Amino acid sequence: MLDEQGRVWMTSQIRREWADDAPEWCRDDPVIRDNSHHRQLAMFDPETEKMHLIDSCTGTHHLQFDEDGVLWTSGDSYAIGWFDPSKWDPEDPASVEGASGYSEVRVDSDGDGTADLPVPGFNYGIITHPDGSVWTASPGAPGHIQRYDPESGTHEVYKPPAPISGPRGIDVDTDGVIWVPTGGSGHMASFDRRLCAQTWGDGSQCAEGWRSWEIPGPSAQSEPGPKNVRKADLHYYSWVDRPARHPRPGRGHRLRQRDGLGLADRVRPEDRGVHADPHPVAAEHLHPRPGRPDRRRGRRMEG
């Protein structure tokens, strides 16, 4: 992942996963101390040809910069992490603490406004939303997708309804609709939070926000029984071709691109028998990005 200065950011295993090796500033937090957190961060500066290793409290896997230049990380099973390079001095290891933060995935399960339910699950893929929130996917049966609002410090989870299962790599289109390939069930799925009658809950709420399209191709019998027939391919990441980023003539209207084991192709809705875009872009549906000087309200690390 490249930042605005042309520096290259990546995930990197720089130490053991043991709690004894975690950074001192978060070592006593049970979320960190009592769990394993795989991989940390690294940055390569092409100008100086120097590699910098950066410790983190949470695990890392995929990276995404937001519009403020903050780097968000998936790859932890208990928390969402971030790192703000503007608060970090590559020559001062002590500055890592003030640039780092994380928030445990804990939701309001009963609507009383209290985040009472921890929701563990490996966070795979990460994307920043037009409304300023951050989304990840958690594979499983059925798995879930997760929304974190840095302004309020709150989390929401949404489990896909049957037959959809196993959401993985995640992206968002220009009107805020989430797109995920489901490696567990062989679908391309979308989720529109605006359709939710209820956003709090344990994840079983808002089945009405989901839509899915079965991906064509061969199937395989994993175990006896009709429920164990799965697509032979495992689609694990998707990218949305946003018109604002790719305004070249002849490009499709919000292509959904999926990536799988031995297969990567671009799928227009009309190519799969869907003649109308289920989520047309409209100006009134665009989410304005509110101004906020410092909106990350998870566990922030002050220098």
C-alpha cells in the first residue's frame, strides 16, 4: 500500500505472537494479553532505501488508507487497528505509541446503547466507507461483515442470511453499498445498510440489507449430503471499479471484480442475467464525509 509520499507500507512478522512480546503500552489489556495477534507493520522508503519495522498491538493482514492518511488494518480476531503516520517519527521508536490505536469489536446486542457483546472473528479485508466508517469481513459459517464508526467508537456486525456464507475480501461502491465475494457459498453479495430497519444486534438483524448472485462454475461435494455441495472455486477478494476513480470511456458501470483460486474476472450485472443495477448511483444517496478533527474513539495511544 502506497502513501501520499510514495512510501510502501506492508504487513510484516517482526516478533513472536506471545503477549510477553507485545508493546508495553497495551500489554496489560486483556484483549491483547489473553489472545494471539499475528503480524505487525513495516514501511519501506524508496527515497532513503530504508526499511522500518513497526510494532502493533493488534494483528495485521490487509491495509487501507483513509482520506486523512490514517492506515487501517485488518488481520486481528478481536479488534480493529490503525496507525497514523503523521504522528510517527521514523527515527524515534517511542513515537509509535502515539500513532497507534485499536478498538475491540464489541456490539450493542439489545439496543440499550451499551456495547455488551464481544464478537471475535478473523477480520479479513478492510475498506473505508464514504460516510467515514471502516468495514471488514469475517469468514465463517455464516461469518459476518463488521462496521466500525471511528467518530462514535461503535461497532456493528451483520451476518449473511442463508444460503450466503463465508464473506471475505470487501469493497464499497460510490453510494456506500458493500460488496463481498462469499468463499463459503460461491456468491457475489452486496449489503446496503440504508435498508436496515435495525442496526444494533448480534448480527442476525438486517437480512433485508443483503442481496446475492450465485457465481457460475463447477461445484464439488465436500462431505455427504446436499448441504455440502460447494463451488469448486473459492472467491476471496473483490474490487469495485468506481467511476470517479476510472472515468475512462468504455469502462463498465461499477464492475464487481472477484478474485479466486485460479480465476479472476470482471462481472457486469448484465452478464449474469441481472438487467438493472440493483443499487443505481444517485446524487441524493451519496454519503457526505463530515469534517472531524480527530474521530477515532477506540483505545487510542497518547504519546
